[in-house]
Amino acid sequence: FFFELDFKKHELRYVAAGITEFIADSAGARGRIKTPGLFLGVSASPEYEVRYLPVEKGDLFCFYSDGIADRLMAGTAIPLDTDYEQLVAAIKQIGEEGVRWDDVTVLCIQIGDVT
């Protein structure tokens, strides 16, 4: 997964390449954002679609490895309509509960002033 925050254009650009989802709680999208994308190295001529989301002050984004994604696919819920600290605490709890066979890496971002 690759993402770039462009504060001049007020947008998040992202491409999925193996890890195919992230969490957004923003004006542009809410919940688990799923994006198709082949793993790097699977194809000799891969094509990856760049997708965009608008970015505003207060938006929350969490990007994570498959250790978290697997737990979410198994039905573990993440609360939205919450603040940054509660979202991070919920994801931290998922990482601490039984994910011992896979990596657990998370980067959560709350957008501040983008002017």
C-alpha cells in the first residue's frame, strides 16, 4: 500500500499493492476503504490505479498491515464517529488480542489545519 498526502491540493492519493484496505473517517469516505491491487512482483506488467480522497481538517485515516486486516475481515468492529484517541485505542486492542502469527503495523493520522 502506498499513500501520499498533498496538502496543497487537499487530497490523499493512494494505491493498493497487496494490502488493499485502510480506515477512513472523513468527509470523503467512512469505514473500511477497500481497493483492489496485486501484490508487488506478481505480474511482469502490473497496473495500479491511483485513487483520491479529499482531505479536510479533522479527518482520520488508519493504514495497517494484514495482521489487522485479517482481524477486521473476521468480524472485529472498529468504532467510527469517535475521536482520534478512541480510534487508536480500538485498533491497538485488536493488535493486542491474539494476533501472534502475523505482523501488526498501524499508522493512524488525524489531519490538522490544511491551509
